[in-house]
Amino acid sequence: MKLKVFNTFLIGLFPMLLVAQSKLSGTIRSSENNQAVSSCIVYLNDGSKLVEASSKGEFHFEDLANGSYTVHFTSEFFEYKKIQISIANKDQNLEVFLEPKSMNLAEAVVTESASDFGLSRMNAVDNMGLYEAKKSEVILPENMTANLSTNNARQVYSKVVGLNIWENDGAGLQLSIGGRGLDPNRSSNFNTRQNGYDISADALGYPESYYTPPLEGIGKIQIVRGAASLQYGTQFGGLVNFQMKRPVEHKKMELTARQTLGSFGFYNAFTSLSGTHKKFSYYTFFQYKKGNGWRPNSEFNSYNFYTNLNYQVTENTKVGIDITKMTYLSQQPGGLTDEMFEQDPRQSNRSRNWFNVDWNLYAFHLDHKFNQNNSVNLRFFGLNANRYSVGFRPNRVATIDDNSERDLIKGDFENWGTEFRYLKRYSLGNIQSIGITGIRYYHGYNHSTQGFGSTGSDANFNYLPGEDNLLNDYEFPNKNLSLFWENIFFLNDKLSITPGVRFENIKTSAEGYYAIVYRDLAGNILERNVVEESRKNNRSFLLGGVGLSFKPNEKLEAYSNISQNYRSITFSDMRISNPSATIDPDLEDEKGYSIDLGIRSDQNRLINYDLSLFYLNYNNRIGEVQYYDESNRVLRQRTNIGQAIISGFESYVEWDFLSTLFPDNESWRGTVFSNLAIINSTYKASDINGIEGNEVEFVPNVNFKTGLSVAYKNFKSSLQFSHLSDQFSDATNAIDGGVSAVVGLIPAYSIMDFSLSYEYKKFKLEGSVNNLTNAIYFTRRATGYPGPGILPSDGRGIYLTVQFQL
């Protein structure tokens, strides 16, 4: 009897024994960089079973009965997540990826709070891009105490090491930045994008950016140095991406209105609307600004409209469109000779020079996540734009305007492209990996003409009637097909390697003519000879690179990378008429590579730093050299100068001194930063006499910026100091600008800026003093428009902004 009862007990217990053998285990990783997530709380259903993940991100649940479970994951630094699973007499192992919270400091932010610093880096994986082991920076303009209404680049980019900024536009209509010896002219050596798509005139044929988004509408600015060539383009400078503000969540509508008044007749009005309703979200703004400028003949007005519309089709699929329209008209006071600048830097002898831009961008984007490990992004984008300039610009800058026909240049751009990206997380044995691959097609069409404009003083962009008044007429069609692949291999929890390749097929061509006009002493046309031209250049090549990252602990990273770079000749290199310049008909594309080696902190609360060495090898560098023609006139020739070697040390350090000295203080906040670049540059080889051994143009040996930020509750203030040493403006290292002033030394200069803000409920008051000490200086010698000659930077200016948010 006892045996029968015991057998019955075993039979009843046997299913329970089977159930008791089931267990659930897994590993938790960051979706950004595949690193293990420790200190994550994992619990089942209502929390009756709860464990904490280990330092390796591992968790285990034993003795689970058959059935359905909801697995919850909570962490201080990562978004909450839940997963539905079923247990049926079988062990399960999960690999879970958590998204960082928006406040996670793994992504760089510019902010003034006690827990953040002014600058940091991009995530290893960010918005369908890989940035492991790359030198990168991210700026959040909205959190800065700076003059946003004027797009003051000196303040906004103060914590990006080694940037050289041209400051001839006090209104902030155009951004001209370069780094490590690259020409700052309209940021043409960077791949400039907005929300991930191109915004320059032509990414291949004419990569100059006439459009710069207003800082008041930008969410963050992402900068990746030369190693970005593998994912975004071939430029030596790398990537600058303006990420516009995202729609606010949990509100149907949020209104922000900003009004700014300032020196020299400056006025700025910025109004934005944002919101989310069910599956629909939007962000839009309109900006109007005008001013008279620091110098006479410098008035301007600008209109800027942007809208972003998004629709969440499903939980994993989102579509959206962007529309941008910007137009501005500015009067240009012309350049000065060195002597004129010394006499009076505010003078102007040009009253008939005008510049007009009409920029229209559109984009469609689709994002889809198949699962945690597979995501795709598709962008279709286009540009329809023009830039017109008219004025009197003789070779001798001091020449008085004789009210003759003006020089008129017109450029029309019709470009479109598409880019597809696929990101995958996977394992190769025990090696965790994240790979991205993509394809890009770009079609550009540019129409450029130049000739004689009216004799009037107004902004008239029509050619004088008659074919004799057209000096050249060219069409520049361009096509580009690119394939790219990059992959992060996490060899262990501390070491990763990131190789990548990019294939480029580029087709550029030029079809048109230029005319040579001979005149008598009275200015009458005696003869006009027309020369037809047809050029085609097809090439294919492969770029490669690799990066290494070593993180011995959570607070330190050592990184290095090497990447090849390439820059094709532009249509302005191929043909443009300039009274003070000529172009070498045998120009070749520029090639080279860049190397970074550095160490940086991982957003420690008290100190943040990035110390690095770089080396840039620039072959066939295109530049300008000065020479004398048969009439003994000083002219410039645009040609391949030779091989330029640029190397240096870059350091960025920021210290939260108030939190260090007074750790219990909650009301006061204070940080101090130092940004220093020490650069050596030389032309190692050149076929041009007198060039080898010279310093490379646009390279100050010392580029130093420092600043102090102090805040008390809702009051914030910042003081910034900038200093750049002497730099040359051409490869001959000319000192004296002569009668044209387009070459010569750019003397060292030092600038101070002061800003403050106070926030009360829905209102915010901002004040700024640009160039606090009223320094007289210049950063640029223009070769054509808006010169030629020295372009003085603005003196002291005071600005006041009132913001209301509803």
C-alpha cells in the first residue's frame, strides 16, 4: 500500500520536476556600443521574481513554471524596456539591447549644468551611423549661454579644437569653418548636412555652403573629423551635420517666440511651433532678420522657413518629410588694402556690390526597425537653389568706382540624391559586432554664367542685353555612385576594432564657352573671341580606414584611426573669370590621408578631456600662388601647390570646479574650459619655385580658446577668450598684400565675448556683448566676392533677446 502511494506521488510530481528544470538567462547590452549594461534591475511580471544584472550584464532566473512572462528591464541610464516570452519545458537565453536615456552623457552635449560638460563625443552607434574610435564632437546650442540670434560661430564652436573661423559676416548668414589647414571658405572642406542630407551647392562640383541653419532652430551640431570619409563622403575635413530640433512629445503644440535687438540696426524674429498628436508629430519655424552692418554698405535681410512632419506608421516604421527655404539679400562693402585697413577699418569704397541667395531643400526619410538587430534608413533629398553676385571689383582694391558696368556672376543648382543604410548587430563566435553598409547616388546639375551687369547701384541681377555682354556660360553635370561598409568588432569588453571601406565612382563634366573681349582706351569692345570647351572626367577609386578603441575602465578611452581622403576639383576650379586670378588647366584631384591618436574621458562628472595628436598628409593640394604677368600686374594662379604635411597636438579640458570644491552645493554651478591646438605645417614637396619648405596657408601655429561659465539657479553667464597666432593666406607666404590685398599675412588677434541669461517661468532674457574689448582685426583676405581684399571683422556689438514659450 505504501509503495502504491509513493508511486502515485512520483507520477504527480514528475511534471513538476520537469517544470522545475526550466530557467531564463540572458545578457543585457547597450544598443549604442554593445557594451554590457550592469546594475540593471530585471524582474518578471509583477516583480515577485527580481534580480540585478552582473558587471558583465548577465542575469538568471531559475525554477520557472511553464507559462507566459513579461520580463522588465530598468536602469538609471537606459530606457525602460519589457519583453514578452513563453516558457514551455525549455531553457531560454535572451540577448537584450537597451536604448540610452536622452540624458545619457555618452552622447556629447553642450550644457552648463553641474552634471554635464560643454563638449563630448558622439555615441559609438548614433542614428544609423558608427563613430567608434573617431574624433567627434557634438554641440547643443539651446543649452549654451551665447549669442544665438547672430549665429556667432566664434562662441558656438569655441569648444571644438583647432577650428579656424572666418568672421566677415556679422549676421551669421554663412558659416565658414576649416580645421587643420583646410580652407574655411563656406566650410567647403567639410561634408555639410542637415538631418543627414546634403545642403551644399553641389557635394562634388561645388561643395560650398551658402545656407546655414539658424542656431535657434538647431537641436545639435555633430562634427566628425576626417575619418568620416568612409560613411559620408571623401572630404579631408570630415562631417558637419546640423540636426534640427525634434518635435516635442506629450504636447499637441508648443510655441516659442524670440525677439532680438542689437547694434548696427540688427533685428531678429524667430518663431517656432512643435508638437505630437497620436502618430503625427511636427516641428516648424520661421525666422526674419535684418541689419545695417558694422561698415557702411553692409545692409542685409534674411528669411528662413523650415518644417519637419513625421508619421509613425507602425511601432517600428516611421516616415517624414523636411522642407527648407532660405533667401537673403546682402550689400557687400568690398575689401580693403593693408593701408586702408590701418587708416580706417570701417571704411568702404564700394556701394554697388550685392549678393543674393535663394536656397530650397527638400527631403523624405523612412526609418524601419525589423527587430533589435536589424534596422534600415532611406533618405531621398534634393536642392533647387541659386546664388547671384553683382558688383565693381577691380584688381586694385583702392580704385574708386567709376560707375561702369558691374561684374555679374550667376549660379543655378538643381541636385538630388538618395542614400540607403542598413545596420545590423550580430555575433561572430564570442565577438559581438555592429555593421553598417549603404549605397548612395547623387546627381548634380549646375549652370554658371558670368558677364556684364548694369551700371546702376541697385540689386539688379540681369545681364546687359546683347551676347557681347556674356563672358562665359557653362553647364556642369555631375554623377556619383558610392558604396560603403563599416563594422565595429568588440574583441572584448575593453578593445574594439573598426575597419571600413568606401567605393566611389565620380563623373564630372563641363560644357560651355568663355569669351575673350578686347577693348579700346575708351572701353569700347573691339573684338570678342569665343572659345568652346568640353571636359569630362570619370574615375573610380576605393578608400579605406581602420580605428582602434581601448577602454581600460569606464572613465577612460584610448583611440586611434587612419582614413584615406579625396577631394575632386570643383567647377570653380575649372572655369571662372576673375580679374586678379587665373586657373591652371591641368589641375588634378586632391588625395591623402589623416591619422588621429588620443585619449579622452568618458564624461566624468568633474573633469572632461580629449588629448590627441593628428597627422594630415595632403597630396596635390590646390591653392593659389602669386605671380606677375607681362604688364607687371600682381596676379594669382589656382593650381596644385604640392604635398602638404600638417601635424599637431589638440587638447580640450573642462573642469567643473564648483562641484569639486563644494560638492554639497546645489544652487551654484561653474565650469572652466581650455581649448588648445598647436599645429606645425609645411609644404614637403612642390614643383613650384619657392614653395617647398613654406608654411601651409590658413594654419595658425597657436589656436587657443578658453572660457568661464558660472550659473546661480536660473541665472547663467559666460566669458570667453579666443586667440589665433599669425597665419598666411597663400602658399608663397607673402607678407605684404600689395594693391590687391588678396594675399598677405593675417596678423594674430585676440577676442573676448560675454553673455548672460535669466529664465523665469515662461520667459527668458538673454544678453550678449560680442568683441567685448572692441578689438580691430580681420580673419580673411577675399580673392573675389565679397572682396577682393581685407574683410574687417565686426567691432563691439551689444544684443538683447526676449523669449516666450507656451
